[in-house]
Amino acid sequence: MKPSLKRRRFLRSGGVLMALPMLEAIPTTVRASDQSDAPKVKRFVCLSNNYGVYQKAFFPNTSQSGSNYELPETLTALAKHRKDFTVFSNLDHGFTGGHQGVPVLLSGVRPVLAHNYSEGNISLDQKLAEHHGAATRFPSLTLGCRERNLLSFTRTGVQVPSIDLRSAYRKMFYEDSAEAKIARKKQFERHASILDVVSDQAKAMDLQISQNDRRKLAEYFDSVRTLEQKITQQEPWIQRPKPKTDTKEPNPGNGTEEQLKAMIEIIALALQTDSTRAVTMTSGFVNGDFGLTGGYHGFSHHGERDEPVAALKKIEGFQISMMSYLIDLLKAQQDLINGGTLLDHTAILFGCGMASGTHSTTNLPLLLAGGGFKHGEHKVYPEANHQRVPAANLLLSILQNSGLEIEQFGSSNGSLPGLDFASS
């Protein structure tokens, strides 16, 4: 019989429960998984790269829609998980722009046009971070492995900086010194004081400015309120102990293969310990890795030449194999909050904002696994321009399945037809 731990004891000690792995010894946590009418705790992971894919090896033939499609070469590592993912053809954000498409993946909104949207170009992961609030130590994790992560944007248009493998490990598991915690608390207090002053000054100006300036001031207040909210959410976590792990600190000097595998394990640990519920990770390539000579950008401009095409297949095939590895890890972990496995309640999106290295942004490589959706198919959407379905509709469906009661997100015009939720 497992020892019983009182939930109230954890709450009195400052919410430590939220920072620990989900423990069977806490009876209320286990019981939560049996409450079919209770809201499910949903998680999201996006795996990406900055150069798209070699499309001929990624997409199934468009004549093979439904479940009876031939798995393309790049996706072969996912064969054992065939019933757990969906691959999409002919979804994109409807514009040209080459590398400018990279930061648009999780919103469908170009940063320069963000002012035309009520929520700017906020990315899906940051929308979820707002939704989950202070429920986890980190509202989101923005990770980069041999590459900058350009995917995450706040509603005020600020790009969230990415962190590397070692920084991610230390943020999650290294306990800060008492001095560092005090300094952090004082920093929050200073920020709060500054926000109070500028808010008072801005209110005093309100009667003296034009209508246009008043609109700009309203946008400014939105930014201030967002920062105030983040301070309020993050401050209580300063004194809460971080989770423990037997996993050793990864060596940042290893090659891309070792680095990316270690980063996938970090992501799995972050979800297992409920340290965050929204993760983005962009992976790259360094000359010499995988036994290849050259650069990812150069390979992406392949011109259908055999050598760079073979290099792309090797790099992108490994990226997909790491998605398969993450699915393995999440399938193996029981979800003690919701019941089932972690994969059942974690949506994993592989996608790129640039479709291919030839600077195309048409027909984005998009593949979704887990998360409580019905999977196992190749979904083919209309190719004609006047019939195309926005890729942002997929983003909206992910958010709706995560519990957000919204009808529009970014450049969407509705949820994605044909992508159904699995029965609870």
C-alpha cells in the first residue's frame, strides 16, 4: 500500500505540489483522473526548424488521403505511432516571404501586420501561457538546439528569447541561492513600483492628448497590465522548491544528435514534473554533424542535387525520429492528473513557418500527434487559392481542445474541418 500524503500540507507549504512530479501517493491527484466531468489539463509542444523540409520526402501523395496512405521516407521513424498522428497537406498562412514566414508559424500573423489584429501576433504557446497563468513554474519554455527559436511572441509583439540545453536544465532543476531569491524578489518589487509610477503619469496625461494618442496609450496600458500580471504570477514561485531529477546535466559540447535527444528528454521531464504546459523548440545543424560537410541553409537550397537532398533527408529524418522519441517518452508516463498517458493530453506539433529552403511558404509541413485528437490519417485540403484553408485554423483547434473558449485566433477563419476531438 502506498503511503498517503495530505494535499493540504503541500498547499500550506507554498504550493510545492505544482513543482513536483505527479505523485501517486497524493490521493486527491489520483482521484482527479477519475472525474470524467473535470476539465482536462492540456499541454502543447511545438518542434520546428528554420528551413522547412524537403517536401518530396515529407508529404504523402495527395491522392492518398485518409488512413491508407504510404508513409513518406522522412516520416518512417513514426511508423510505430501511425495511429497517434495526423499529417496535413495544403495548409499554410497564405502569403509569400521566405524566411519572414518562420516567426509566423504559431500565429499566422506577420509581425509587421500585427497592429491589424486584436491580439497582435501572439503565438499559440504564449496564448496557452496566459491561459494556464501561474499554474506552473514556467508559463512557457522557448528552447533552441543549435538554432535560434524565432517562434514565440507575446501579445505586445515582443519575441520571447530562447534558451539552450544547459540553461533549460538549470532553470528547471537548479535551486537558486538564498541571495539570488532575495534579489529576484526585490527585482519584482522594483518593477511593480515603476509600473505604479508610469501608470499614474499616463492617467494624468489622458485628458490632454488626442484621440489617436489615447489609442496608443490604451495599447501601452495593455502592455503594462500584461507585465503586472506576469509579476503577480511568477513571484510566488521564488520560494517554492524545484523538482529533483536523476538525469545529469547534459553536456552542451556534444553534437546535434546528442544535443537534440537530450533536449527532447528535458521537454519530457518538464511535462512530467508539470513545470510548464507550453513548449516550443527549434533545432538546427552544425557543420560536421551526422557526418555531413556543409550548412543547413546551403543544403536547403538543394536544386534537386543528390548530395544536399540526401543531407536534408538525414537531418529532417532525425528531427522526426526525435518527435517519435518524445511520443515514446510521453506514452510511457501515466498522467495522474487526467488519467491515461501524458501523450493523451499533450499535443505535439511538428511544423515550419517556411515550407522549404527554396523560400516557399506554400503547403507548410505540419504534423500533429497526441493531445486528445482523432488521428491516423493524411488530411488533404483544397489546393486552389480560392478554396485554401488557413493553417491558423489548426492552431485554433489546438487552443479549443486545450480548453480555450474562443472562435478565432490569429489569421484563422474557423476551426479546422475534419480534425475531430477523441472521446474523453
